[in-house]
Amino acid sequence: MRSISLILAITLTGTAYAQQGPVKTDAYHYKIEKAITASKGAVVSAHPLASQAGLLMLRQGGNAVDAAIATQLALAVVYPAAGNLGGGGFLVAHLKNGKNIAIDYREKAPAAASRDMYLDQNGHANTALSQDGHLACGIPGTVAGLFASLPYAKLTIQQLIAPAILLAEKGYAITEREASSLNKRRDEFKKLNTQENAFVKAPLWKAGDTLIQKDLAATLKRIRDNGRAGFYEGETARLITAEMQRGHGLITTADLKAYEAKERTAVTFPYKAYQVVTMPLPSSGGIALQQMMGMVEPYPLNAWGFHSVAAIQLMIEVERRAYADRAKYLGDPDFVKVPVKELTAASYLKGRMADYDPKKAGISKYVPAGSIYESTETTHLSVMDGEGNAVSVTTTLNGSYGSKVVVGGAGFFLNNEMDDFSVKPGVPNMYGLVGAEANAVAPGKRMLSSMTPTIVLRKGKPYLVTGTPGGATIITSVFQTLINVLEFNLSARQAVDAPKFHHQWLPDEVVVEEDFDQTPLDHLQRMGYKIERGTTIGRVELIKINEKGMLEAVGDKRGDDSAAGY
Ligand code: GLY
């Protein structure tokens, strides 16, 4: 690796940080920390440099919201596959004053979008258009979300954005995983872009190469100097709309100027002695999680044991039912009326399990609903501070590098979130899945999400902060992580790294991770389940308060995820 002393901590925090001992992280010699224990604050995210940026804010006197904002901005630089300025996300927080907040900065369909925009003249869905290139892009929400979070923070945007600017301007050494991911997409980056960008390199990227993003640094500086107008108006807006015009996309200056993040009421529900705080619509995550937790609660999961056949089968069956409801009923609540109260009522959930048979597999075609496709590239970060604040953020471009369109001159990828709409309601898409009218495309509408940033309270105080990327598997990953801790008493590390399984109603099959034990699967197959071994499910970031009251932060083994704390 290049030996340059770009020492983030010293540069950014001066003496305050230097007094606290030797600095361990610089942009060229950082270390992935899978699990740490801390007493005053902890951050865990998809990249060690982003976690360090959050930690710096805590050390500078910021709270968990400050750390979450700085970590997101740093991820936009050091994790371009999913960290973003050109995407959207959700923030759930429990504040030290006892208030829960949920900030929705999901992308929106441009004003010129229409219900059938991805259908050809014969009425066939062309998902290539909703997944790649300029027509796939929703109006980005991330920058509006950061500014909507700022009133809950203590530091200034100038302080919070400084690490991201430094990392973009001076560069950082990329990991092996990043090098291979950028190289894999090289042809698409070339095909789908109208101008040169920082992500295509000849010869190919290798671990330790420095990624410098000058255009992105300039965009970040405009945000630093002009606030949200530095993105939604002026030069950045001009560059986005010029990019749209070159690539025949739909986003206009009026779309950008009109974009607003929304503060919504968090989904909260009890699970035994705990209180769960999670994301409401337009994410399906919170409602589906409430349904799944509500459906398993009456059963003796703890007695059955971790990954026992009985426990796995019950959890598969509740996943099947929650995903069926998701597909039929859920969509942007600003556009469709969703029967949330009815879907989460205890009596309804009990009725939903009336046909559950512990001896054999359920059959999805007898569960009335549709389903939708979602891609798996998203990113999550979890933060707790010493003041009693906890923040859980999931943010996304949708697919890996989103639409693969880099805004010429502005240096960031735009999302392909339009594919999270049902591009043709009621008809199977290229993945064999169907969606419903509730999630059809409409101008200004937010597409349904699965992102499930979640906080669990014990005696009213933060106990777990968690979330994950993984598209449709997000909800099952969060569900299983919570059950792993709350029912099976696994440690934070075990709960995150445990192999997962996933059922989403359609296709009617259980996907399990490569390292899943074969013995319970043999039993499940005999009961009638179709089992598919997949690659990985989720990339969970978890902070848990341990028996000694310390913060245990764990980054998932499935990526470069890394924890930081003090
Ligand atoms: N794009 C993934 C999600 O929002 O669920």
C-alpha cells in the first residue's frame, strides 16, 4: 500500500484526539475490526474508514446522530457500491429524552414517470430499463435525509462532512473486495456512462490502489458550503440534469428542488419484555418484522433451540405469510391506503397462523397475495453513544452501484431504485415474481422498500441496534438476528455470523447460506420444503449492550464491515 501519512484522526481532530493515545487509522493503513467492546460509544458500518469517521465525531463531542451522519457521508466515498449521495435511505433513532424518530429519505419517482413506463408496445415489462441506466433513477433522497437528521445532531455540517471530503480529495486504499467489485462492473460502467469517471481504471484495480474522487470532493464541498441547496440546486443540480439529458433520463431541476425528506412515526411494538422500534412505510420492513415477531411470540422458540427443525420451520412459515401480505398490501402511504393496524393486530396474526402445520411445509399458492423483486446491494450502519442515543440507518442505491450511471462532473453514482416499484403490477417479472397495484409506478411516489433499521429497547433504554442490506432478505435477516439474541441468547458475534435462511412467499423455496448445517435441512426436505443453497444472506451490523453494560459492536463476517468505539 502507498505510504502516505494521511492520518484522518490527527488532521481532523487535532489535539483533542491526539491526547487520547496513538492514532491507529489512516486512509492507507486501516484495519478491519470485526468485533469491539466500548464504554462510551460505538459505530459499525460496511467500511472501517466510515466507522472511524463516525467515531471521530463521538470523540469530538458529537452524539450518535452526528456519528451516523458522518459515517453515511464517508460511506458515500469509501463504499461506492452502496454508500451514496445519489440514493436514499431510512434513519431510526431512540433519543436520550425517550423520543423515537424515523426519517424517510427514500427516492421518489420523477414527475415524468408513469405506471407503464417500463412496458414495451406489446405490454411486456423491460426490466433492463428499470435496473440499469438513466431511466432507472429515482430522485435521490440521501442529502435531504442528512439535513433532516441535523437538528438532532450537535456538530455542524462542516465538521460532519470533513472526513468525507478528505477521503474523496486525497484518496484511500481500496480493499481486495472493492477492487474485485469495481473490476467486475467495469464494462457496465463504460457502457452506461457518457463521461469518464474515477471508477474505471486501466490496468485493473488491485487491493491497495488509491481511489481519488475529485469530482465527488467538489460536490461534497458544495454541500458543505450551501447546505441541501448544494445538492438539490445550483451546480450539482445542473450536473445531474445535464447527465439525465445526455442519457435520456427523467429527473428535472424541478424534481430535485421539490424533493423533501419526511419525518414519520416509527413502528413500535412489544416483544415479550422488550420494545422494538423500527421503520414504517414506505419501507415494508417494520410492518413485516412486527408481523413475524408477533406470529412467533406464542411459540416456545427458546425451548426448541437455535436452528432446531421446529424453530426453523416455524420461522419459515411466518416469513412466508409476512411476505405474502407485503406483496399485496404495502406501498407508499402517501399514495395508497394501507391497512397497517389490521395487518399487525394480534388477532389477525393469530388467524394467519391457523393453517400452520408443524409437520409439513405450507404451500404459497394457498396464501393470497403477490410479491416483488428487490436487489441486494444496500448498506447499514448502527451507532450508540454514551448519552443514551441510538441510531440505526439503512441506505441504498438499490443494485450494486445502482444504475451504474455516474453524474458527469459530480462524481457519484445514481440509484436504480425505480426497479423497487412493481414495473408491471400483477404480472411476473424477469425473476418470476409478481407485484401489486399498491406499489405501481406513479409520479412523486416512493417505491416500496424492505430496509429495516431497528432498535430494541430493554427497560426503555437501547439494548440492540441493528439492520442489514440484502434486498428482500433484509427483513428475514433482521428478524433472525433479533430472535438469535432475544430467544436463543446468542452473543452479538454469534447472532450476526450465524448462517441464515430466507423464504419470501414466491418463489416457494427456502434459500439457505452455504455454511448452513445439512441435518435440519434433510428433515425440512422430508417435510416438503424445497431448499436452495445460495451465496450470502444479509450483512448485519449489530451493537448490543452486554451483561456488564458495555457496548459490543459487531461487523458482519460477510464483508469488509468493521466496528469502532472508545
Ligand atoms: N432497494 C432495497 C430496498 O429498498 O429494500
